[in-house]
Amino acid sequence: MISWHLARWCYLGLLTLQPVWHGLMPPPAGAGSWPLAAAATLPLLLPLKGVWHGSLRSMTWAGYLLMLYLVIGVMEAWANPQQRLPALLQIALVAVFVGSALVLSRHRPPGASSRK
């Protein structure tokens, strides 16, 4: 199912964006801070296994977690013009993940396993 693959790759994209944005990009485009990069990346590792395997429960919890990343992305895009591009990328990845997870949850037959 395409929505599951799209959600999985968006989640991995977001997982990759955090250390690049916060750890590798020098200021003003990024923070250039590895502790911040670790703090932004580590929570994303919690539901990674379930998201990768298509567990609807893990994708739901990941969606809840990603709402924090959506808020941070909107805040950075609005308030910090130098970080607007990575913030907009983060917003897009979160939106596509949540949309894909929603489509996936709506197209599963009742009583189907939460694994693909």
C-alpha cells in the first residue's frame, strides 16, 4: 500500500532532518548544536520499529509525537527567516506522514491486523 510506504519514508526523512538541521547546518540556517540535534532525534527513535513495520498503533503514537515537531516547525518558519526552509520541510514531512497514516487507518478492513 502506497500510503504505508509514504508514511515510512516521511518518518525516516524527518528522522534524518533533525541531526542535519540542528547539528550539521551552521547558524543562522541551523543551530549547529549536537546536544540539540540529539534531543530532537532521540524521541523519534521510540516508535521507529513499529512505523517501519507498518504497525497502525505505532503510527498513531508517532503521529501524536510528530505534533510537537509540527508546532516547532511552524514556530521556526514564522519567527526565524534563516531557518524557514528546513522548518517548512519539517512541516511538510509531518503533514504527509499524518495524512498517510490517516489514509492507511481508514482503508484497513475492520478486524485486520495492525501489521502490513
